Amino acid sequence: MELDGGALVAFAEVEHNHSTMEETMHITKNDIPVKIDVPGAVARQAQHFGDTSGYGSLAAEYFSLGTGTDIAPLLQGLEHDACHAPHWGYMISGAVVLSYTDGTEETCRGGDLFYWPSGHSVRVEDAAEVILFSPQVEHVEVMDHMLAVMAG
């Protein structure tokens, strides 16, 4: 490929270790493999980052969450008392702890790109700004349940 007056640019293919994505559900920017690195542009790509098969429309969501927010009580009554919608997104700032139904926990911090599979709850350690992309039907069900719990 020729760019800027004939400069030849070679695109390096960086093979992504699939097992890395199976071990963690989030990844920091610097850990996302570089796919393209040319003057003025760096493209990073995390492959195998969740599976959207079987889902219809996605909802784009922006959450502002205060320190100490814990949604676990609002999820009581849902299957396994957990959010059953998977989410893909980006932590703009802050820190949240994800608790999964299998007993594991992980922390996502500002700058992390993430995938949260179904079967989780969220607790905010440090006020957070979060962008989510979620299957619309599943997450509307969860959010409607949370609203009903809050309404008593």
C-alpha cells in the first residue's frame, strides 16, 4: 500500500492469543494487540471478545455511577440474582468490581475495554463513567426489574 508520496507501509499482523480472552473479560488499551501501526495511526484489535450470535438489536448505554453503588440488591429475584444480559463496553473512568455467579470477581478500571458475560453484578469502587453495548431485549428486562425493585 502506498501512502504519503509513495512511502511503502507494511501492515504487521499480530496474532492474538485466544486463551487470553478466555481468562479475562476486560483488557487495557495497551494489552490490545496492535493490528496496524503506521505514522499517524495505530489500530488495535481484540479478537474473540464476546459472542453476539442469537441477539437482536443492541442498546448503546452511558452510565454515570457513584462510589459505593452496588446493584446486587436490585438484581434479587432474577435468575441466579444476577444480570442476564452480556455487555461490551469501555470504562472511561473510575473502577467497578464485577461479581460473577461462579464466585469469581474482577475489577475494571478507566481505560479498560471489556466484555461482561451474563451472570454478573456490579459494585462501584471509584465513581465511574461507563459506555455499554448490550442486547436490548435482555438488558431492558433487567433494568425494568431494577426499577420495579426500587419502586417497591
